[in-house]
Amino acid sequence: MTYEIEIGRSKRAAQAYSLDDVAIVPNRRTRDPHDVSVKWQIDAYAFETPIIGAPMDSVMSPATAIALGKLGGLGVLNLEGLWTRYEDPTKVLEEIAALKSANGDFDPAITRRLQELYSAPIQPELITARLAEIRDAGVTVAGSLTPQRTQEHYKTVVAAGVDIFVIRGTTVSAEHVSKNHEPLNLKQFIYELDVPVIVGGAAGYTPALHLMRTGAAGVLVGFGGGASGTTRRALGIHAPMATAISNVAAARRDYLDESGGRYVHVIADGGLGTSGDIVKAIAMGADAVMLGTALARAEEAPGAGWHWGMEATHENNPRGDRVDVGTVAPLEQLLFGPSHHTNGTSNLVGALRRSMATTGYSDLKEFQRVDVVVSPYEAD
């Protein structure tokens, strides 16, 4: 059932909720946190945690993708980023971190410089080299392209031995229409690949259902970006995440029946800056979470405490800023503690375990059934 409110005489709108608007409620037995499993598996690939590193240059380098993989998560490398445009992007990353702003996070001069740095051409041989580096470390290999670049580079990516292919954009549609060029046929593309594909973002029931019908192994919910994204201000597009995850989870349920048992994973992507956000995303129906800001705070993060996404570098319509998120702890401590922070920025997995134990659930699928209430946000 969908409840709509009247905005004016000519427009009605559905009521939607952000993760800040909801809270989980203990309503059954409790458990020891050590007895809780946070394992996640997609296709043939099993992980000790449901944590995916977002394909953002401030978050994932080959080294941090390897480190996250060895800690039980999945690192996704941005195959259109600095690591595939520059033989050694270290100096470029240092320059981005050192850029001075006269206007806080937003400064047209910084945006202009980001656009210039990302105008360097993508080098296919670097795609191959970066993915080989991750593979040689013995962890699951995942790389991301936007829908616009997928046709151009996917053969290089597959030949390099990627295990999981991610197609990630602000909004990805299974029914893209264009008079200017041949659009990517997702259904045919995914059918012809021999690797599982995660695709998104999507924020509603119908577009998510269409993406599931293409054969995708997972659907990203949201528009990514999080703290660094300005899509709402620039384009007027926004999806409150609690409602978006719930709607896409409903599409997963209905597609499971429609397909005769094919399960498509729902992955929350964007606006998950704290452990509490991660907990509530899974409570709303997500199988896993893709983290940008939360992992950009790791000491090993390439952004050195700064965070930005590909949207910030768009040559014509940038929709993101370089933001200062600070540095919290080494990656392992950020994920597993011990924590010295009370604001949910470290021991992310430990907090998830404790929330599951406090509400009495033993694994992630069970925890999706936890009781949730709408609760006006109050600052702690």
C-alpha cells in the first residue's frame, strides 16, 4: 500500500523516509555478538562481511581493494579513475588533497582542476595491470565502469580476469533511450558475460525490477556520492534511502516469485556514513552495503582524509564536491575495532554484530525481518 500526500491541487506525492527517519527496535531474545554471522555471498563469491568498497578514487586503490579483500570485504576499483589514467597517480592524489579552497567544500577552482586531472585518457593497459595486481594478491577482483564507458572497455576488463563486474552510474535504466548513439543493451550484455554483474543505481520498485530482469546478480540502491554528492542540488533528484531500499527489496521478493527462485542481491549505495546507517540499511532489506565516506576515513584511503566521486569530475555537469571527511583509524580498526569513537565512524562491523545480537538475530537474512519504527531524528 502506498500513502500519498497532497502537495497542492495538482500534485500528489508518496511519503518517503530517509535512514535518519527510522530506527530498529529490540523485540525478541538477545544473543551474544560472537554468535552472530555477518557473512555474505553473491554468486560463487563468499565474504566474511557485507562491506563493499565504493569505486571512488578517494576510497579504493589497488592496495586498499586488496586490504579490504583480505579483511573479508570486497573492494571495487574505479576503472575510469586516476589508477587507469596515470601510470603513477600518487602525485595527482597528493595534489587533490593539497588543493586550497576559498569557499569551504565548494570551490569552482577545485572543480575545474578535478575536471582537468580527469581529462587524461583511460589507458586499457592500465586497466589490465591494476586488475592483475589485485588478482595476484589472491582476493576477489571487482572493477566498475559507467554505462557510458562499458561498451568501450568491457572486453579489456573481462580479459583481465575480473570476478565481479560493476556497472555504476547516478541512475542506470534497463530501458535507456537515445537518438544520438546505440544504448547499452543490459540484458544482452549480461547474458553474454561469464561473470556476475552488479548494476545501479536504482531507487524505485519498477526500475529495480527491470534491472533484475536483465540477469543482474545485484542491484545498487541509491545514487552513490553520499557526503560528496550534490545531485539533489544540481538535478533535483533524490531518493530517501529507507524507502528506496524497502521498495527495491519488494522488487527482489516479487522477482524471486516471477523467476522461479532467482535471488538478486540488494546493495545499498550512498548516504551510509556511520555504523548506524549500515545497520538500518540491512534492516530495511539490503543484503550488503557499498561504502564511500565511511571507508574514506581509513588511514590507508588514497584520499588522505578527502573524499570525492566521479560525479565531481564530470566535464559538463559536475554534481559533487571534494569534501573533508577526516581520518579516523587504520582500515582494520575502522571495520572491527576497538573503537575510540562514539559517533559510529569506527568498528563498523562490530556495531552491526551488536545490533543484530541485541535484537536477537543470528544472520543477515534474519535481520532483514527486524522491527522498524518511524522515529523523528534527534541529534545524539
